[in-house]
Amino acid sequence: ALVEVTDKTRYIRSIDAIVRGPTHSQGDCIRFLDAIMHMIMSVLDKKSPGTITERRYLSHRHISSHVKMPDSYSEEEIRAARRANKEVVSHDTVEDSLIDLLVIPTGHIILLPFENRTELCKVLDKPLGGQTDGKMLGKALGIKHPREASEVLEEWSQDMNATVNRL
């Protein structure tokens, strides 16, 4: 993993977090990157409340080619491409598939970003008539003693067919 702070201009600083690993460790790399990003955001919130942050997605094509200064896309560029039902997003120097930049419905549940898993668990753990959707989901997925949603997703993620689409 590489975490680097650089001064882009006098007023703009960048914190770049990159995790690389072999293809078979993709889930571990994503969990590690999520943990690093969570720590960075937590420190920024505590030490510099109100700081404006922007999350950017590095070009998959540039990362795969080991480009020293990979191009990146803002969340707004990604959202605009998705709203327009585009399959690719591009800049002057590179074009990337949205599938390569984002977790897609056929991706394994463990690849779902931390923030998305957290939000999903919050929704699933709201009480509903004496039970939670998380417990009902656990039963539907065949988990013997379903508890809260985060534990259900963690246990279910051991299944190789545990895709977002199947969920």
C-alpha cells in the first residue's frame, strides 16, 4: 500500500492511497484500501473539521499499465456517465470502462465498498415488526443463526457465489 501526501498548489493538497496486489487477493486489497480510506477520513474529520474533500477514482487502464501519474475521475464524472447509461468514461489521455472503475452487480459481495456495505447494513438492521430485514435476509440466504446484517454479509461472503446481483 502507498499513502502519499502531495502539494498540488499552495491551497490544494492530495492524499493518494493505492493498494496493489495479485489478482487472487483482490478482496483483501479492497478491504485494506477501505480501512486506509476510513482512517484518513476519520483523521481529517477530527483534526480539520469542515475540510472539503473529493474522492477520485484512478484510471484502471493507467494503474494496470503502471503509469507514474495515473489520470483520475471525480465522483460527478462517474455519476454523469452512469446517468447517461455509458459504459465508458474518458479524459483526453485515457478511456476506462465503468465496470473496471466500480463494483458491478456481478461482483462478489466482499468487493462492495465499505461505505456501501455500512449503508446497506444500516437499512437492513432497522426493526420491522419484531425482526430486522438483516435477520430475514440471513434466513433467506441459509445462514443458521442470523444476527445483525454486517455479520450476515460477512458469513455469506464465504460463499463463492455471494454476488451483489444474487443479494
